Amino acid sequence: MKKKIAVIGSGFAGISAATVLAEKGQEVHIFEKNEQIGGRARQFSAEGFLFDMGPSWYWMPDVFERYFKRFGHDPRDFYDLKLLDPGFTMVFEGNEIMDVPANFDELCSLFESIEKGAADKLVKFMEEAKYKYDVGINDLVYKPGLSLTEFIDFKLFKDVFRLQVFSSFSDHVKKFFKHPKLVALMEFPVLFLGAMPEKTPALYSLMNYAGLKMGTYYPMGGFHKVIQGMKTVAENHGVHFHNNEPVTELQIKNNLVHHVSANGNSMDVDAVIGAADYHHIESKLLKKEYRNYDEKYWSKKTFAPSSLLFYLGINKKVPGLKHHTLFFDNNLKQHSQDIYVDPKWPEKPLFYVCCPSKTDPEVAPIGQENVFILMPIAPGLEDNEATREKYYDILMKRLEDYVGEDIRNSVIYKKSYCVTDFVEDYNAYKGNAYGLANTLRQTAILKPRLKSKKVNNLYFAGQLTVPGPGVPPSIISGQVAANELLKKL
Ligand SMILES: Cc1cc2nc3c(=O)[nH]c(=O)nc-3n(C[C@H](O)[C@H](O)[C@H](O)COP(=O)(O)OP(=O)(O)OC[C@H]3O[C@@H](n4cnc5c(N)ncnc54)[C@H](O)[C@@H]3O)c2cc1C
């Protein structure tokens, strides 16, 4: 019999969970607090510019393909993907540049030119990383992580050393490469999306495989196109979207959620998937006795960074910029410490600049540039206008020095976004941007559980549960949570 299921949140995880459930014949309602769907991947336009608010690196195209194929589609039905070449540019001290080519042979030559013997080592590194990617992304991440027994028949048990779940990412990289530029290149995905490379399992060299071997893509029209494509598929399967309707309470009877209260629309339900921030659902929508975790638990978790962001419209072209530029000109270790070890506003920040108008004419008026700046910071820092402006000056000075021309006087649109906005817009714990970090103690069954221990028809999805932060894992998370709920139904 058809069941009525509420999904909280319309990010990648929520839409993905809802669509899987609806495809199997359930009546599914997504409640979204904001006017626009997409969560951290919303988009806005201003003064002729179209800004993606969050994700900009389209990695692991196979995950998106697998998702759309499940419903008889291909990503190309909804957006054109462009392989970026160079995939990205890194800037080191003294404005030394490293363009990271899309072609792997060219990448090997680049490595060899920086460190003798590094080309062969890169080939070897990538062979191992490919194995981790194949097992990790095709098998491991689709496990619900509810019990160790899930892994018994699984290669992980036999191959725990080969997957390097228990050794450090940092040590792993340093076994292959010595030159600081190469080490920085290999460590950046972990730093931006996770935690200190020392505390991250070497398993995550699969991210290097994804970024350097499979390539960096861009969906024309912006990342929000992915959300729009997913929405079309969801609606084709009958998913109902309720925007501007924050869920305010989950009412429990006999250890089951039986009623969802939302502003404007409340309903009796047979099950719930909580795909908003996990901590918010537990601490604000559930009474204490029904929570999996208390505040102490959350305060001890290592969160991925929050961010200070600037969305800028520039009324001229900036020839010195490429699509993705990573500024690694300051000490990587010091900035990581300021995020993860001793949380404070960084003295010498590293940052990232995205200029999608280099690839996509739709996102800026002709002859102008769309620029997005991201500086990772510790979650929970005090955030005010004066601090944002202080860093705007630091980052813009640095950027102008790099491109060799004035930009500030050409900024015709500017919006900043930081910790308090993440809290306000997404109910994000401490204003986190990318959820929970992928540390050794926060992998698979050690992450917050995908299923409630106390409420029998409540499941969780999204970047705070398995498999982790980032767009591809969030899409997978929704599917895994929906599959588990379907088993129960
Ligand atoms: C600035 C930034 C840059 C990023 N860059 C990348 C990148 O380049 N590549 C990449 O792969 N990943 C990137 N990420 C990470 C990626 O965007 C996220 O991991 C992913 O979008 C999370 O999806 P989600 O569905 O788990 O959560 P969300 O997108 O946060 O969705 C949760 C939804 O729940 C809603 N909600 C909250 N409370 C309630 C309530 N009470 N009732 C109803 N709805 C509620 C929220 O409004 C939100 O829409 C980035 C993230 C940020 C913030």
C-alpha cells in the first residue's frame, strides 16, 4: 500500500531520497524552509550576474550519471558538461603559477618538471587511488554504515590495508612526493572538504583520483542546473515540493513519527527522512528522549570548515584569472591549524577564487566577470560586518597583486556570506558549510547514524551522515537512506 513520507530539506540528499521513494510508488512530500530549493547549491541573480551560492567543483561525474540513469536519464538531458583545461590553477609564493592540466600525460610531465622521478610515482599513486575509488565509490559509500557486519563479505575486510582506512593521508602523500608544491596539490582536496591531512585516512586519496585523473567539470548554466535536473526527475515521479515551509516539530507516538508540523502545512505521515542538518533535526524538531545524540556528542565532532564567501560582479574582463584558482601562497599548515586545531580567524589565509564567466557566457553580462571568493574558516567563529570587510581587503589586495590590475574599483555588485548566514539559511550547526569532516574517527559506522535508534520510522540523509560531505556523497546519502526505509516499508 502507498505510504506517505515526508522529507525534510530539498538539497541533493533530500531530492535524491524523495525520488527513489516516489519511484517505488510512495507518496512523497519535500518540506523546504527556503523559497528556493537546492540548499547549499541554490543560485541567485543580481545586476545581470548569475551566482551559484555553493558548490563549484563538479568531480566524480560517474556518480551523477549513475544517479540519473537509475531513473532512465542522462545528465545531458538537463545540462552540458564541460571538461575544464586546465582543471585548476594553483598560486604559490611570489605568484608562481601551476596550471593543472586535464590530460594525465601532461600532468605527469608537470610533476616530473617539479621533482625528478615524480611522474612514475604519480602513476603508481593513481593506480592505488583508482582501486580505492572503485571500491570506495562503487561499494563502500552505498553501505548504510549501521553495523560492522555489512562489511564482512566485503573487500574492505580483506583489503583494509590496501584501502588504507587506518593510515594517515599526509604520510601517504609524503611517501610519494617531497616537493612542497606537489604535496600542497595533493593535500588541498582534503583540507578544503575535510580536515587536517594528518588526521584523514589515506583512503581519501580517492579524491585525488577523482580530481586529477577523472577531471574537473563544469555544468553549463551553473551548478544549480544539477538541482533543476533532479527536480524535474523528482516531479516526473510525483514528488510534491513544499517551499517556504520549515518543519517545526516531529510528533512521536509509540516510537514512530506520526505527524509533521510545518509552517503552513502539516500532515500525518508513515515515515520521515531528515535531510536537513542532522543536529538541527535532532535538537530542534525532536523531544530530548527521541534524540540519538546530545550536545556534548556534537561539540566533540570535527566539522568541515565554514567559509567566508564573496559574490562579486566585475564590470570588466580580468585576463589574469582562470576558472578555478587556489591561492596557496601562505603556509598551508598554519591555516589548517587555525581551522581545526585552535579555531580562530586566520592571520594569513589561503583562499579560492572561482570565475565561471571564463567558461560560461550565461553567468555574467558580456565583457564582465562573475567572481566567487571562498576562504575556509573554523565553524562557529564570531562573524560580523567589520571582520568580513577586513578580510575582503586582505583577499582583494592579494587578488589584485596576482592579476596585476585594480579590481575593487570595478566591483559593481558585492554580497558577502558567512557563519551567521549558514545558520540563518540552513540551520547549520555552528554555521558549517560542508558538514562533518572525513576523519579516521568519523568514517562509515563512526558517523552519525543514518537511522534513528529511538524512532523507528525516522532516517537521516545528507552531509552530516554517511558517506560524508560534498555533492556526490550527498546524492548517494539520499539514495542509501531511501533504500533502507524501503526495506522497512
Ligand atoms: C560554499 C560551498 C562550496 C562548496 N563547494 C563544493 C564543491 O565545489 N563541490 C562539492 O562536491 N561540494 C561542495 N560543497 C558541499 C556541498 O554543496 C554539500 O555537501 C551539499 O550540497 C549538501 O547537500 P545536503 O542535501 O546534505 O544539504 P543542504 O544542501 O544543506 O540541504 C538541506 C536543506 O534543508 C533545509 N532545511 C533546514 N532546516 C529545515 C527545516 N526545519 N525544515 C525544512 N527544511 C529545512 C535547508 O534550507 C536546505 O535546503 C560546497 C558547499 C558550500 C557551502
